[in-house]
Amino acid sequence: MSMTEAPEVVTRPAGLAERLGLGGRRGTPLLPDSSLAGRALIIVIIIMAFLASITAGTVQLIAQASSDWTGTVAREMTVQVRPRSGRDLEADVRRAADIAGRVPGITEVRIFTRAEAERLLEPWLGAGLALGELPVPRLIVLRLDPAGQADVARLKGDLGAVPTASLDDHRLWLKRLATMARTLVVIGLVVMALVLVAMALAVAFATRGAMAGNREIIDVLHLVGAEDRFIAREFQRHFLKLGLRGGAIGGGLAVLAFLLASSLSQRWIATPGGEQVEALFGSFALGFGGYAAVAVIAGLVAAITAVVSRTTVFRNLRGLD
Amino acid sequence: MVRFENVGLRYGMGPEILKDLSFDVPPHTLQFLTGPSGAGKTTLLRLILQTLRPTRGLISLFGHDTSSLDKDAITRLRRRIGVVFQDFRLLDHLTTYENVALPLRVQGRDERIYRPEVIELLKWVGLGDRMHVSPAILSGGEKQRAAIARATISRPELLLADEPTGNVDPSLARRLLRLFIEMNRSGTSVVLATHDLALMDQVDARRMVLAEGRLHVYD
């Protein structure tokens, strides 16, 4: 073949996008973007990434809040001294406090005064009642050394000397709290997994649709010598881009939602409902772990999209034989 | 290079449309495949290209029995074959340049190396100023030339061309024929399917005539 002089060629160094297989020098994608029903799919991916990120963030908040509750509760114990006829309640309280104060690992012993004990009953019985006649038990709050292990068994034994005193180490409450938190975390993870599975199925259907719509292109690629691997990689590249975009937008929206909830919860904090919600979930402020979880979800969404599309293409190309 | 032994083809339970084809395409040869419309020229080219499997007989490509090859092996053999389709089969969402470069791109070659070669070939077939437009806006003759450029860019060992001069004027047809002859001289075996007698008369080459499902070879 007679060839004329070679024309001048402008070359440029490979960019990051190109090295990642996301465009650059590779030129026009072999699969046209418009034909892949990409817009509908990216909305599905954004919604799924948003839901999965919200779930992951909530799971993280619950785990964090439950560890805060258990931490706070586990650093306290309560000794209850019940009034009994024939016994001097004040003397029993002082004695129990004295016993507790001598046990190692207990850093502070605080006796709730009679007035404080009555105030605790106010929410149930109302204010302004003369509680002087009622046999109201007295409480002693013991603060434990967070670093050391308090000798609870010894304390229990020693308190035997005061027959009206009983020790509440909050163990039952802690156990229930931990179980509840664990259940919520498991439910959250299951919901997240279901959302991701639903997204994977949507991607698989979209890939099949894209293959059917691009049958002519696939045929030409085969005829010019493209292996299935090459074609699958083209689809994977296309869907990875959609997944990255959808994951980033969905994750970003989830972070915005948490920021919004956090700022709203700051305003509502004064209301009883707000206090309750804050007690359960904290201030909706995602910590580093929460942001990391959202970033992982966004990455996972992109990875699932790419892998599912590649697998679907391979399976379907084998079916074409 | 290509060898057919008693090859037959039928679609489903219908009659055999190609019967007992036995021939070979030796290396470095040029031949015309001719016959009336509907005789099965395109079908025969598809059998060589392995987009159709025969219902009986043996086809071997480059010394390999194709019935024993898997899909990837056949794809690798296809890289040694250039094809000009009757309907061009250019991809409209790519530019003409990208269409012509496609066989090299799917082989994972570096564009910096093949780019001058593609541009040179496009200029040679008269598409130098059309390389950045979509094939959708090319004329029939221009599409034909783009399709030929795509088939020849990877310097295949075997070139199959289905009516390659069907949409061009006689002077361009002669020019394209010259391209095929030059490719043949540089070592490529060429099979030109055509019913253009004027074109065949310009070259003294082997003629394979398909009629009523049978092939007659005139050396």
C-alpha cells in the first residue's frame, strides 16, 4: 500500500482519569451514554446510595449512642435504703454510705437528701404534696472509678450489715439496653444489605437493557476482534462511572440530611420531644466513623455497580453463542 | 489459509442453501467470489468469519479446525481477518477516525503509535478531511471507503470484502481495487465478493462462482 508522509501527531501525558480507565486518551466511549437509559439508572443508584448511607449513618449513631449510655450507666451504681418501722432510716443511710465509701474503686458517694428523693417522685405524683408521711426510700449514688474495677461482690457482702439496703448495679438495665442497641444495629445492617441487593438487581436489569440496545455495537466489536473481556470492560467502565457519580451524590445527600437533622435538633433540643430524641440518638452529629461509613457505602455502590454489570455482560455474551 | 471440506449449511429444517462446498484460499492470493444475488456470497463470507457455523463439513482457518475452537480462540483468529461488510456496519456515535482505528483499539494497542497510521490511511482513501465527523453524515461512497479502511488498518492476513465497490463510481472503484491488489502484493489473501463483471475483468484472478448452492472455481 502506498503511504504518504506521516502527519504530525500531538501527544500529551496520560491523565489520572485515563489511568483509572475513566476516559482521557481512550477517546469516545464505545458504548454511547445516551442509549444506556443512564439517567433513570443513575437516579435509582442515587436513591439507593442515599438510603444505604442514611441506614449506615443511623447504625453508626445508634452504636455510638448506646456505647455512651452504657458508659455513663456503667460508671454509676445506686444503693437504695428502704424505711422500715423500728429502724432509724437516717442512721441506715449513713451506715450504708460509710460502708460503700470504704470499698476500693468507688470514687464518690453521694446521699440523695430527702428533698431530692421527693423531687424524683414529682413527675409521677405531682408537686405540692406533703410526702413527709410517705415512706420514701432514700438513694445513695456511687460513682465508680472509670479506670479501676469496683469490688461489687465485696460491696454486696458488706451491705448485708444494713438489712434495709439493697444494691442496684444497673446490670439488667444495661443488658436490655445493649440487646436493644444490637437489635437495631442488626436491623439497620439487614436493611442496608437489602437496599444494596435491590440496587445490584436494578443494575443487572439495566445492563441487560443496555446490551439489547447496543447489540449492533457488540456485534461489530466481536467482528473486529474484540474479546468478551474487552466488551465486558467497556460496560464495566460505563457503569462504574454511573456508580461513582450515583454513590457520591447519594452519599453527599445523606451527609447533608444528617447535617440538617443535627442543626434542627439543636433548635428542638429545648422541647421534651427533642430531649428524648437526643437521649436516644445524640445530636445527629456524624462522627468520623459516620462519615467513613458513608464514604465506604458510596465506594461500595460504585464497586457493586461495576462488578454486577461486568458479570451480567459476561453471562449474556456466553448466552449469545 | 482457509479450507472448506464438504461444507453444507441449512437454516433450521429448511433446504440446504450451501451444498458440499470444498475449496481453499491459499496464502497471498486474490480471488473474486461471484454469483447472482441471493446465491449465498454473504453467507459464505460469514462461514469463513465464523459468525455462522456450518451444519456439516469441516472449515479450517489458518490451519485450525474451527469446530474445536472456543469463542476466544475464534476471536483471536478474526483479528487476522479484515472484513468489509456490504452494509458497512460503522458505528455512528464514533468519529470516522475512531471507526477506522477500532480494530487496533480492541487489541489494546497504544493510540500514540497507531494514530499516524490511521490518519495516513484515511488520507489515502480520500477521507482526510472527514476523519472527525460521524459516519452518519458521510455519503455512501465515503462510508464504503471508511469501511475498507477499517478492514485494512490492522494489515490482516486475509481480507474479505462484500461488494466493496457497490456504492462508488467507476474511477473510485478502480482505485479501491488497486488498494486490494496492493494489499495482496504485500502478502494479504483477498476474497472480493462482487457481481461487478467490469471490475473482475480488470484483474486476472481466480473466480469462485456460487450458483444454486454450489461453488465452481475457475483458476
